[in-house]
Amino acid sequence: MVQVKGEAALDVAEKPLPQRHWMHFGGAMRKPVLIRPPVNWVPGFHNADTPAHFDDLYLFHLRWADRAIALRRLARTRA
């Protein structure tokens, strides 16, 4: 999810999906949430030796859903 020009700040007390109109699919952000068989993971747990099947289950990364929150987080991690 991405905050675009003209969208209000994200209200973290409300559901995020109705508050944002755009998403960006990034392959690096793809990460399995549920898994049944034993697998060998690569560092970061974004890939394994078993192909992922996502069907209709999605995990949204909210890092860029609100610009102000993202910039505060960035300042904190840089300090």
C-alpha cells in the first residue's frame, strides 16, 4: 500500500484498505504466511525450496502506507 498525493494520513485505528487506493506489488516483499510442508528457507524467509502458491491470500506491507509514519520510522532507525 502506498500513500499518494491527496490522500489523508492513515488512521491507524481504522482498517487500512479503505483508506488507500493504490498498491505496488514488489517481488522482494512477497513472503509466505502459512506453510504446511517442511521447507528450507533462504535468509529473510522470502523464499524457500518449495514454490509458493498465494491464491487469494495476501499479506500487505504497510511500511509506505503513510508517508509521515514512514519518515518517522526512517529517522528513528538512522539515529
